Amino acid sequence: MRKLSVTVFLLNSLYSLTAFASPELMSNMVHEKVLKNGLKILVKEDRRAPVMVSQVWYKVGASYEYDGITGVSHVLEHMMFQGTKNLEPGEFSKIIAANGGQENAFTGADYTAYFQTMEASRLEVSLRLEAERMQHLNLQQKEYEKELQVVMEERRLRTEDKPQGQTYEYFKAMAYTSSPYRNPIIGWMQDLKDMQLADLAQWYQRWYAPNNATLVVVGDVDATQVFSLAEKHFGAIPAVSFTPIKQRVEVPQLGVRRSIIKQTARLPYLLMGYKVPVLNTTDKETDVYALELLSGILSSGNSARLDSRLVRGQQVATNASAGYDLNARLDSLFLFDGVPADGRSLQELEKAIISEIDNLKKTPVQQQELDRIKAQVIAAAVYQKDSNFYQALQLGMLETVGIGWRKEAEYLDKVKAVTAEQIQAVANNYLIEDHLTVVHMQPQPIDSKREARHAQ
Amino acid sequence: MHSKVSVLLAFMLAMVGSQSMAVPTIQHWQLANGAAVYFVPTEGLPLLDVQLVFDAGSARDGEKLGLAALTSVLIDQGAGSLTAQQIAEQLDSVGARMGASSSRDYTSVSFRSLSDQQTLKTAWGVLTKVVNTPSFPAVDFSREKQRTLLSIKQREESPGTLAQLALYQQMYGSHPYANPIQGQYDSVEKLSVDELKAFYKKYYVGSNLTVVLVGGISRQQAELLVDQAVGRLAPGEKATPIAAVDTPLNGAVIQQSYPSQQTHVLYGMPVLKHNDEDYFALYVGNHILGGSGFSSRIVKEIREERGLAYSAYSYFSPMLQKGPFMMGLQTKNESLDEAVKATKQVLTQFVDKGPSEEELIAAKKNISGGFALKLDSNKKLLANVVGIVVSGAPLDYLNTYVQKVNALTAKQIQQAFQRRVSIKNMTLVTVGENKDANN
């Protein structure tokens, strides 16, 4: 992520109820076109305001990386702003700014994406510049050395100096064995130190091509016009041939994994995760949607079970949540995290969460409770329409991880169809101890602060 | 966290007014109990966004630090005969969202719901009870107090938060803005439920309230909803103005030692009240200095030239009394000296010489060309209107904004900075593994 100050790792965000939906009451027409060179273009016309967002998604991210070069996708994302054949370092951003635009980029486990939000008539500026850096990136040693320092600072900010962030990194590395999800998106510090400009050049050559990308435009635009502008700017970029990516399927987990992680911190922290399938990997879609609702029952809204029973009822947690991202590319984790209430232990909190899971295994959820979760999903689908950016994000992400953007239109119906029995069944089938990883972060005392002050 | 809220406010006040686009008209009326209402009808989506803004921020805490914040936390934890769980269930059953939070100046209750009758009947019914008859149950009070205490403890594991707290304390001295919004451990521990009730009774009143609604409802509906939710609040008394802020003559340097890999660096001084006559000049100047990401000088120098930080920025945060001008970054401990010197140098030079013509043109292009982006969703519209009305800006603020920005000269910006900002007056806080901490 190249953001300056806002710290959100999109796919890395553990705790959001991902709700990809299409409320029946609104038109939801997506126009699709594939250029001869393989570039896929998706357009959604939304005329509420005279603005548009343009996003270019590449099918590459941290989960495509292998040992020794972790973080290369993200560093390359940074370098995509540092000059091309026809643009000086920083000139890309300067042109977007001069056109009143906002821009940024983000890297996840399964994608790297670039975006500009602009007044709708400036669409061509965005397409021209994205086409330029898709084919003519100019990787320069001087810019690289500096930008690598920036990425290391980003890592220190997000991970080294954030006790919970650091804990999550160790947690993932233990939970996954052969899956590339074990590596941090930003890369291990040593890999960053060892990285060479040549690593980036190879990565760029290998993945940045029209037939590995999706252009998504949402806003006050005309689809046919977007298609013709895209043809004009991207049409001549040659496709490249790809060797299929290795599958790197996670090996079966054969028993619970536990670890203690010590951090300089004040509050203890619990992380738990069960191995689960996702939309892209399952042949039983209903299971995935049932897991989605299961995470809602536990953690969607203030009335959900973890808040209701663990934070308010038993007061064993000061906060607790569950999360599941059904849109990952590879098998993933059904996650729990929490901080014990004052005077309560990590063991007690873990036990309370396990007991909630046991409950779900034994007793089907009440219809009223299920309806409450579905109502939230339906409302959230409307709320998301308030943002062009998120509409584009949904399409781009589904397409890029391999699910296909058309799945978006099914989401709401599939979620609505989930029954209490299905939720009970997935709890029994997937939330089992042998597939569980647990981490207890134990806070270590912070050196007492020394403070010095003097006049300037 | 607090800084983010302030950034947003400063930002939202700034984003406004193009001639090329229809600017929404803000409708306004007043209730008998003094509540001021602002409404912008929108089309296209069946949803309603509302914010109730009470003049009841943490600056009203007095000796009881954390009182305003804890009151706002308890507001939806029991109302009339409803328990916290019932409140949550009713809102969740229709997918509505409600939350309350405090800043130094205000406490806001925010609400989002689908706008159909059936949904609103349930969701708005809950909001009405929460605003009018919060019950502050003892069990919820003691739990939320414990949670706040833990959250206060957790501040100590974040060097960035520690830096913010130290900076506000130094910049504002004995002024109420000096204190953390959530209060201090000792002060929160002492709070009683009766104190929360008294605070609610005194400050959650009609004459202290601004209501903003944006969404797919009619004026008539809006009037009915507002009457229902806040029409029966007592008029009460308007909160007395918050004391003026004395600008310290000289800034201090505060170095806190913390076992982190990065040192967090913050510069700050109190500068701007809402509606200050220098606002536009300072806003556009800051856009160039450190407010517009990659095209701003601080980012260019600290990040693009030297690779010293991931995040580097500056901003003005206008408040009811003088809110801060801040500059910030985080850098590995070894680079601290270089980063501090470079930041200081950028500011000094900017104040000294002002922006170049080229920079000013680029800033104007960015602000005016991006105007449409500021109002492209209900959520942003709500944020903008709240920013305008709580600051007391004229309701046609959006219509004249770009004009005012475009009228500025480099000289005016330079002069405004020279009048209002000086590195000598800024407090510098560093929190990190600082070898010189004992100097």
C-alpha cells in the first residue's frame, strides 16, 4: 500500500464482514469487454455524481511470491510511481493532481491494484497514464534505493512497532505450512534488505501485461466510450505468455498448533484461526456462504454473539471478533481475535470462544437471529452503493482472485438461502480442533519512560 | 486516532465550491427547543445518513477527565426499558448503524439506515429512545468504564499515540484541550454514574444541538423525524464558550524514550479557530506544504528525496478555539536528527519565501478540479455539511469556495504563514529509542 497515512491493508483486514451484494431494487448492470491482447474491461455506470473511479488490477500479489523475495509485489507497486520511459519519477502523481484527481495503489495477497478517482471527463488522463506504466516502467537504482527505505519504514510502522500487527505476522507463519499465505504481504525485513532491482524487473516483466490485468471503471461514464478509450491506449500493448502458477496447496493440518508470542505491550491479545475453504477453492459453495453467515452470527453488529455474550454478558473480553474472507484465492482461515477483560486471562477468553463454537455445533441458530444477520447484509449492500470505489473494488477483486465478477450478482441470494442447519453443519465440519491455530500474545513490560524537556 | 478526526475536519472544511457542478442547497430550520436542523435531500439511493452534534466534547470535562467520552459510550447501552442488547438487536434487525463518539469540541451521534418507512420506524424509534431516555444502567457503566481503562492502558503501547498526547499536553498547558479525550486512568477510575447522568442532562439539550440529515427522504419526512427524535429534548442552556487558547511564546522540545524501532516526530502549535479570516490562505498554503500527499513539499523532501518515512504530513485543524497546526512523520531511530532538521528546514523556508507561482497554480488546479469528488456520496456530503454548520460558516460556503481559493496570491499565503506560524513557537515531540533522551 502506498498510502501516506491511512493504514488499511485491504485483504489483510481481518474483521470485516465482506458483503458483496446486489440489492434487487437497483440496476446493477456491468458491461464487459475483452481486448484482443487479453485486457478485460468492466464498466458500471453510476450517474449520481459527475465523477468516476478507474482501477487497474493485476493478478499478482504476495501469495505469488516465493521464499527470499517476499514483499517484491508491494515494493514494485511503490516503484510504479517512480518513473517510466515518458514520465519522470513523481510525474504520474503530478499529472493526476493537476487534473484534480486522487490516486493510490494497494497490494494484497492475491492482487496488486492502482486507482485514480477523478471528475468523470478526465477518464482518458487516467487510462493514458496506466497504459504507460503497464508497458514502460523505468526502474532506476537511485529511486529504488530510496523507495526501499520507505517500504522498510512502512514495515516498522505497521509491524515492528505494533504489538498486535507483529503477533498476526507470527500467527500466519505458524498457521500455514505450504501455503504462500504464510508470508507477510509487506515481506520479511531480511528479504527487503536483500532485494535487488533485478528482482523487481523480473517481477514486472513476468506479471505486468494486459492479459494479466483487469480495468474497472465505475461512475458517470458511458461504457462504449470507456471501451474505445481503453482500446486506444491499451490496445497496442502486446500480450505475454504465462507459465501457469504453481498451486502450492496447503497441506492438511493434523492437530492443533499453539504458540506464545511475547511483545512489548500493555494488553494481552488472542488470535485463533481454523483452516477453511473459500469460494475459489470449494466444490461446495453452500458451505462457504454458510461460513460467511456463521461469522455474521458471531460478530456482525453489536447484537452478535461475541459482543453480546463475551463482552457484555460474561465480561470475559474487552473486545472480541470473528472474521472470514470468502474471496481469498486459496484456502484461508476463519479467524477469531480478542483482548481479555481486566482480570481475565487469555485462557479464559479462549475457552469462552471455544464454548461459543461448541454452542453453534450443538444448537441451530434461531430464525430471528439468522434474519438479523441477513438484514444487515442486505442493508450493507445498499450502503456500499454509496461509493463508486467500493463498487469497483468488488468487481476487480472477484475477477482478480479467479472467482469472476459475475459472482457478485449471486451473493445476496446465496446468503439469503443459508439455513440454520447449514450453519450448524459447517461449524461441525470446519471449526474443529485439529485444524486450529492459537496464539497467545503475552505483554512484556515497557521500559519506564524517560522524558526530557527543554525550551526550543 | 484523534489526529485523524482532526485531519478529516480540516480537510472537509477545505473541500468545496466549483462553478461547474450543482452544489446542493442546504435547507435549514430551527426547533422550539433551540435545536438547529440542516437537511440535504438526495436521490438515487434509498438511504439516510444523520448526525446529531452536541456541544459536549471533552473540553467540557472540567476536573473529571473522560466524562464526555464515557457519557457518549453509555448513551446506547440502555434507554427507556431497552437493554443494550435490545438496542443492538433492534438496529441490527433492520441493518441500521448507530454510534456515538466524542472529540474535544463535540459529541456526535451518527446514524445510517435504509430510508423506507418500515425500516425507519424501527431504527429511528431506537435513536429516539437513546437520545431522550438513556438509562445508564450500573452494570453497563462499570463494564464500559473498565473497557475505557484498558483502552487508556493500551495507549502506552503505541509511540504514535504517546506523541500525540504529549504534544497536546504541552501545546495547551492548562487549557482543557490539553487533556486526552478519553481522560486519564486515575480520572476515569473515579467517575460515577451520577456524574454521567448530570453531564447528559446539562449538555444533551436542544439549545446545544445541531442536527444534519442527508438522504432519500422528503422535507416533510425530515421535519417529522427530527421532531420525533429531538423535539422533546429540554431547551436547556447553551454551553458557555470554551476558554480562549493562549499561544505559547516559545515551543518546547519533549523527548520520550520508548523501545520502538521508529521515532515518532510531531511538531505542533495552536493556530486556527473556525472561520478564521486567514483560513483560505493557510489551507491552500498547507496543501502545498504538506497537505496534498505526493505533490507537497514535506512528502517530497522527507519521503521522495530522502526515503526517511512512509508517512509525512502537515495540517491545520480548526476548532472552536485555536486548533493545532501540526507536522508529523515516523522514521527509524537512527534517522531522527536528519528528519527533524529536514522538516524544520522545509517549514522555515516555506514561511520565509512562500509558495512558488507554479506550486500555487498546481494547488488551485487540484482543489478546483477535484471539487466534484468532495460531494460524490451521501457520506461525504454529510461530513461536509456537518463541517460547515458546526463551524458557523455561511450556508453558501460551498458555492464560493473555489472562487476564494482561486483568488489567493502567493504573497497572501506567505503573509498569512508569517503572521500565524513560526517554527520557534512550535513544540517538538519525539517518542522512540532516542539516545539523547537524557540531555
